[in-house]
Amino acid sequence: MTDAERVLAGAVATAGDRIRAALAIRFRDLDMAEEAFAFASLRAVEAWRRDGPPRDPAAWLYAVGRRRAFDLGRRAKVRQEAQHDAPEPEPDPEAVLMAAFEPIPDERLRLIFVCCHPALAPEARIALTLRTLVGLSVGRIARAWLTTEIAMGQRLTRAKRKIREARIRFEIPGPEAWGERLEAVLATLEIAYAQAYEDAAGATDAADLAAETLRLSGLLAELLPDEPEVLGLAALIRLTESRRPARLDGAGVMIPLSEQDTRLWDDRLIAEAAGLLRRAAELGRSGPYQLMAAIHATHAARRDTGETAWGDIVALYDLLLIVRPSPVAQVNRAVALAEAQDAEAGLQALAAVAAPERLADWLPYQAARAGLCAMAGRSREASEALRHALALSPAPAERLFLERRLAALRT
Amino acid sequence: MQYLLLIYGDEGQKDPAILQEITAAHMRLGAEMAEAGAMAGGNRLKPSETATTVRTVGGVQSLHDGPYAETREQLAGYYMVEAPDLDAAIAWAKKIPGGPDYAIEVRPVWSMP
């Protein structure tokens, strides 16, 4: 890597989001902003190699990107009027230098609200946010969603076209739409992180997707410090991510949360989450993300106390099921109840889960039932549930885990 | 920019009291749109059983008795609104009355250069 490339990589890492967002908001066109930013990065390597890096590389990139976007806009206009393209004007070093003193406006929040507009399909929102705000490559996003780069590119193009053609507002929503819009942003980040979490189990270059989602949730918490659910989601993602090093053993077998080696958990992320949850609690408006984070924080406390407060976890799930009922939460509550009381209580709760499909064909149900039956000493039923679960195509790490449990029951 | 707000609903609703209430709500909405300078047109449509579809297949035209799509929810009416952006058009769409179950499709209109 040359010096110029190193300086560019540094500027993109620290200010890339801001520059991309500022260009997108200024020109109200995501494609144009992307092209302008790519152009500026390309020019930077040439110019900085020749003349040495500028004093403020980020401002340089923004200034050149802005100039490029102006040119693209002007050319589009000329084309519309059915005339020949004007020749591209020479970059004017004076203007670039002058513009370098203009601070880059922080438009990231506005851009998040554009990319996560509820009029866009959830999967389009996620792709758009990761591409536009974080600058993740189309190929990388496609890999995480197990689709081709072409398909993902088309999805992005469709979304950008809708923003342009249907004219989605490039503004932070007003109070009348705030709740719905913020919910769409939070749901987008939640799904993106869930995918990153899945992705991490198999892929080798997975950490970047999770890291970017982590960063994005932190950024949102920084931009909206008075929204307790934003803080809750940032805490939730940190707590889940803190356990990444402990999730798999050396052979790639899933290790369930309650059996993980707590020394492998990431202290820094757990502490960050605790701070976020404290601030959220001070705001005094509870919600599902704060509750989910609180459940994970209770698990995290095992690191210090050596035991899990299962009773507290059951109580938190009870609250969560009131504000955001879901079959997954019901299953998790049943497992916690078994730990807090006994396996029979857990099995009873499990039988009452309202599954999204036939309960017997639902993997989380069979996996949980296997665990609870084994706990109750009912090995035959546990084996049966494990075989059932294995037939429901679990992810590789979970498959290994279930197979190991099955083998242990046989001996 | 103009947006067409298409109202899709179940045509089964026949209770005259409810229909009267919905009609009155449409009148109020129309007045509100007009006052805001957003009203660019709108109508209630007769039931889909009165519809005729002119279909062209391979250049040959034929008539069909009935609406384009035979679904439970049918196009029942529309508004054309003038709005600065999609969000403003959606805000109008949310104000359209229609009972407990119905849908509004918001479609931007090509503007003539």
C-alpha cells in the first residue's frame, strides 16, 4: 500500500460515512453521491501520490466529490435538453482548496431515515443502509444474504429508483411520523444484525458485517441520545456481539449461552452496553429493545457472579411477551422457566408456544424440547426431539451441537 | 408532483349507516384537501360488477365482463393529490376513510416535461 492509499484508507475509515451522507443529502440522489465519492477516491490516489496528501484529506474528498456531483448533475440536465455533453471542466485547485475549509455537514441521521423509509421493503432498506451509509460493497452484502451480486445490485437499483421516482423525502421526519419512522430504522438494524450474527457462524470474512452493524447502532445512539429504544438496541447488539468469541468451540460446534466460557466474553462491549442501558433507564420509557437487552445483560452478569438469575430472566420475558409477543421469546421463556423452577414447568410452557408453523416442525421448539426432556431425565423423548430437530435443517454449528447431544444420550 | 391514491376495499359492506358515515368522512377530507391546495381530482367508482375490461392479446382486442383483477378487494375510488413528496402523499392516504379493512395504493404520476 502506498502512502497515498494509506491516507485515503484512513480518511475513508474516519470520515467516509459523513462524506457519503453529506453528498447524498446535498444532491438528493444516492446514485450520484456514490459515483461522486468513488470518483473522489480515485482522484485522491492519483493526486496525493503526485503532490503528497492534503492537510485535511476528508475535506479534500468532500470538495472533489461535490464538484463531481455538480458536474454529473449539469451533464444530466444537458442530456435532458438533448444537446451534446459539455466537456468535463478541469478541476480547479483553487476551488478545491477553498472548499476544503468548509466543514463537512453531518447528514448521517437524515440519510439513515431515507434508507430506512418504511415505504421500502425491509430487505431493500438493510441493503441500502449498508451500502450507502457504511459503504459496504455490493458483493459483501450479497454474500451475507446468500444471493448473487447481480441480484443484490438490482435490489439496490430498484430501491434507489423508488426513492427518486416516488420522491421520498430527504428530511428527518416530523413528530407526526416519528414513531413509525424510528421503528423502521430500528427494525432495519435489528434484521441486519441478526443476519450478521448468522453469517458469522460460517463465513470467514464475517466479522466486518457484524462490526459495521455494531458501529451503525452506536452511531444511531450517538445521534439520537434521547431515544431509549435506540440505546436499547445498541446495548442489545453489543451484548450479543460480546459473546462472539465464545459461541463456537474449536471444532465449530455451537456452545449454548449458559455453557459458554465467560472469560471469552468481550468486557469492553459488555461495559458499553451497561452504560447505554443506564442512560436508557434514566429516560424512563421502556420498550422491547431495552427489555431484550436487559435479558442479555442478566445473562452477562454470570461473568461476575458465576450464576444466572433465571427468575429475573423469566420476569423480563413476561414483560417482553406483553409488549412484543413472539414464539421465539415464548420458547426462551420456557427454557428460563425450567432453569428457575423445574423441567416440567418448562415443558408445560413449551407445549403452549404459538409457533409460526406446526409446532412439531419448528426447529427452536424441538431443540428446546430436547434440552428440557434431557433435563427431566426423559432420554427417549430427548433423543426423539433431537432427531426431529436434526431433520429440520439446522445451521452447521447447531447441527454439530445437536448431533453431539444425541450421541451423548446414546451412551 | 401528483400522486394517485387508489382505494381498494371489500365491496361486501352494505350497512347504509356505515356507508353514510364513510361518505361524510370523504366529503370532509375532500374539503381539507381543497383548502390545503392538494386536491387534483377524485371520484367514487360504481361496483366492480359494472366494470368492463378491454383486453388486447397479440394485437387482438376482446371485451370481458368484470374488473381487470378478480380479487376480494376491488378498486372503489381514487384521489389525485398534489404533494411535494411521497411522505406528504402518504399522509393524505392515511386520512382516507373506508371502514376497518381496506388498502390505499400510492402511485406517483409521471409529470409531463
